[in-house]
Amino acid sequence: MQQKIHGKVYVVGDNVDTDQIIPAEFLSYNPADPKERRYFGRYAMSGVPAAQGGLPQGNVPFVRGETFASEFALIVAGRNFGCGSSREHAPLAIAEAGCRAVVAESYARIFYRNSVNGGYLAPLETARRLVDRFHTGDEIELDLAAGTLTNPTRGGTYDLQPLGDVAEIVAAGGIFNYARESGMLK
Amino acid sequence: MQAQTLYEKLWSSHVVHQEADGTALIYIDRHLVHEVTSPQAFEGLKLAGRTPWRISSIVATADHNTPTDHWDLGIQDPVSRQQVETLDANIREVGSLAYFPFKDERQGIVHVIGPENGATLPGMTVVCGDSHTSTHGAFGCLAHGIGTSEVEHVMATQCLLQKKSKTMLVRVDGQLGAGVTAKDVVLAIIGKIGTAGGTGYAMEFGGSAIRALSMEGRMTICNMAIEAGGKNGIIAPDAVTLDYVRQRANPGAPAFEAVESDADAEYARVWEFDAAELEPTVACPHSPDRRALARELGEVKLDRAYIGSCTGGKTTDFQAAAEVLVGKHVRIETFIVPATVEVDADLDRLTVAGKTLREIFTAAGCRIGPASCAACLGGPQDTFGRANEPLQVISTTNRNFPGRMGSKDAGVYLASPLTAAASALTGRITDPRDYYGGNKSVGAV
């Protein structure tokens, strides 16, 4: 996992559930097949209603047209991000689109664990409601080691809550890598 | 010894190893497997050269991506067919305690086939790559949904790395009124505490109104604990539980243990509800916590009713709907989707007023599809009952987030089978007490 992320931010609201992150109609693709796995990137966040995608203006797709990658490097969200189903395809889809971190006010627990377990992305939390401050497209700088998110466009550096004991698992790239690195698994 | 909650007892009896910081390895007794969240796990297992730790813990079925109409044609969609065939091949190679493949007489939604087939027993830890695994908590199990990495982890080690949840008791005391069901109770609870009210908690449901529910009703309550953010919901086993389980226990099944919370156990959070105050309840679009009463929504015009899913597609749910629909005709298109092949067979076995449920639904103008998750989670465009247009739908399912049942512009109202059936008759959201004779046993749904 890279320690610094620079790039454009994509802003969404509260209760973005896993059906919005990756709609069930795309769950027949097999993530274990590299050719099919790319489609999770293409359809990442495609279930977010148009008006609520890319706040505050809305109507900004996370992945444009027929491409497989997002132009956005970070998602900023409100409360209870990733609620709903236990599909690990959700953090996988965001990561497959090229986005390796989310900063939200809070997460649903299964999504949080899936993000960490698969080593897909860093599920970062902030006490501040950044959804009302950041605009989709703002260039941001995320520093995982320092635990800060900076938005030079609008000014302001925000502290992120430490990832705590899951940091090592995210850094290792998931539970299996972590278990191997720490000697728990051969 | 300090008094313990049911959750704490289930937790302690399954700890394999505990770190100083409280992180623990928890032993998993039952692993339910389906086609959507398992292929990558089997692949990972294979790549690492591992075999499952305990094959006899695995019970598998195909439910999410099986055809939702025209089973006679087989699986037409090539990607879905590949996924179901991959599960067939993986189970053939790896093994399982039981596998109910596509078209098997015991196939169906994984959370209903578990209890139906005696695979869910009190005191077990139960996991599945599906968030509605909380359903099994109705049997006094510690049950929760997991992602695919954890599916692989359980196959490889029979354990999961977990942190203990905080404890919550949701107590519902008193008697539910006629026409008020388990679905109304859980929608009222979610409406009160919110979609993240249970986040970080193990939610135990208790009180005399919960005790008075059938097993199916209790399953409906625990099923939707996840919609309140709780990874699991639990109800202590009692005579009703043991009666259900003993009827379905398999020869040679492990002895099971029915434990309950100590009388003086303390919970981090307690919510109390008066059953007598609850009324037929609806969750408005687009969140399960947007609570309203059915009688307040009479102006809402509907295009469709949907009765199905692990939440509202069990035998007792269809019995309830039949009580309302018998001898009448629906005014909007109404879809009936049994949760399992067994439930489907019950439509022919069980009667209301001398007619089978299938006869009642057919005469009422409903469309009946084969057992599957179907349109509860949208699925491919041709899914039976999928809302491909911006329709207003009343549904006995569990989620109404944007796009859950298809179109992002569709509005889904979550309700009990009684309310969905009554609304199907009028084309508007309708309080079922106006259309329902008041059969108490159906009220226990």
C-alpha cells in the first residue's frame, strides 16, 4: 500500500451501500479471472444515483464511459459507507478502478473488514464532515503515515483516525499476506 | 462467575486463541457457501495448495445467480452459468457435508435451507459470504456475514480473527395486535435506532413478544439485524426452537446446546419496545430506517408488489399473504418468489379456506416464479420481478437502497407479507387490518 496518495477526490453522501458500489447484476463476473475482474473497475460506484455521484454538483460518474479505471484517487464519503451486503466485490471494485483509499465518517463493519482482509483499500475515518467541505475534482493529498488529508484547493488539513491494528494487515496487502509475513501461515 | 449474555457465552465457547488486546480466533462450526462469494476463495485455496480444514462444516447451494424463470431452459446467461458450474466443480473437487445444486429439491436461499435441512443448530457459530447470515441467530447461533477473504480463511483454518462486539438487548414486551407481524417489529426497531444503530454491537432480541413468534418470524427479525448495522442478531432458543430443530435434525447430527443470557447479565445498550403500540409498518425509499405506518401512506400509488426473499419468502409469509388474497384479485402486478424449492412445494401442500396457496395466488392474478434470491437484489435485467423501470414497489424484502431491486429511480417500500398483499389488492399502500380476518397464528409470522 502506497503511503501517499495525490490526485482528485470523488465525493458522495451518507449510507452509500454495497449495491451502489457494485450492483448485483455484475456479481456474476469472477474476480479470480483477470479478464472478468476488470469489469469490477468499470462498474465501480455505478449504482450511485446520478444526482448523488460526485457531490456537490452531482452527475459526475466515478468511471467514465467504457473505461476500466477512475480518474479519481480517493473517495470522500459521509456516514455508514459500505452498508448492506457482505460482497467483498465492493472494496475490490473501488480498488480495481484504481482508487486505494476511502475517507468516511463511519463504515458498516463487514465492508470495513473486507477492505482490510482483501488488502484492497485503506478504510480511513475522520471525525469531520468533509462531504460538506470538499468538492469532487479537488486535488488532495493523503498521507497515510502522518494520518492527514490535505485539500490545497480549499485549504485545510484534516486529521484521520489511526487505522490501529488493521494498519499492518492493509500494509501487507490482506490477511493471507499478513499471516504469511508474520509466520502464522506457510 | 460474572453474569454473561448469550452472545458472550457463544463467544467464549468458541475462542481458540485470544491476544492480549482482545482479538481472538473464533472456531466456526457451520460454513454455508453459495456461488457468488466463493469462487475466489476456492481459487485462493487451490493456489496455496490447501484443502478445507473440515469439509463436514460446509453446506452449499446455488441461489443468487440461478435462473429466476423458465428452469426448463437451464441457465441461459453464459456468465451466470459459468458461476454456478464453477460452484458445482469446486464442491465436487473439495467436498461438503451437503450440496443442493441448481434444481435440487432442497435448493434455495442459503439462509432458509440451513434451518430447513437441520444444518443450523442452536449454539453453533455460523458464517456465510452473505450479510443476511444474521438470520441463523434466530436459532441461538452466533452467525454473521463475511467477505470472500474470510470465506477462504474459514475454509483454510476453520477460524476467523474477530474482535468482540459490544452487547445490545432489544426487548419487545407485550402482545402484538392482529395483523402486526415480525416484519413490522423489525422495521419499527430499525426505524427507531437507524441503519447504523447496531454498528459494533451483537444485537440480542428478547421479551415476551419475541418469545411468542414462530421460528420463521424470529428469522425475519434476525435477518434484518444487518439493516440496523448489527453484524448479528440473536434470539435465545426455547421450546419453539427445539421443536423446530428436532423435526429437522439429521441422523448423526452433533449434539447441540441451547444457551441463554443470565438473568442478571448486563448489556452495553438496551432498547425497549411495547408490542401493543406497534402497527403495520413500512420503510419508505431509499433506506430501511425511513419508518412510516401503513395507514399513513394511503396516498402512495403502487405499480408492483413483490413477496419473496430470505426475509419475506418463507412458508409462513405466503400463508399470511394467502389469508389476505384468498377469493380476491390483485390490482397491480404481483410477484411471488418462494425462498426455497421446499417452500415452493408448500404452496401446493398448504391450504387456506380449502384452497392451496398456489391456487389462491393464481386465482388472484399473481405471477409465481421458481425459488431464488431473484429481484430482492436486482440481478440481471431479465430477473423475475426486477424493477427495470422507475416503478413504485411494495416488497417483503430487506433493503430499499437506490437501485437495489433494479432501476435507481424505482421506489421500494419494505413491508410485511400482510401489508404487501393488502396493498396489491388496492394498488395503494394499505393497512392490512382492513383486509384481513385476524387469524392470530398468522400474526405470529
